[in-house]
Amino acid sequence: MINFDEEIQKFEPSPEIEQAEDVINNNDLTDISDILKELLKDKLD
């Protein structure tokens, strides 16, 4: 049977996942909410 406590103690996150998190968090990407805000701002001005 699997000892989950033991397995969690041995767990090490994948370096690729940490790199992907850094790239995703550091990118300033425009999403639909940013576009809608800009359109509404232009409409109200």
C-alpha cells in the first residue's frame, strides 16, 4: 500500500513547471477583460 506521507516528503516539483510559472507570471498578456475595459473607456470618453 502507498504511504502518502512518505511520498509527499520525497516530492520535488519539476523544474520545467517552475520555469513555466515564471514565464506565465512575468508576461503582461492582454486578455478579453483588458480589451473590454479599453473599449468601454473609449466609449465613455
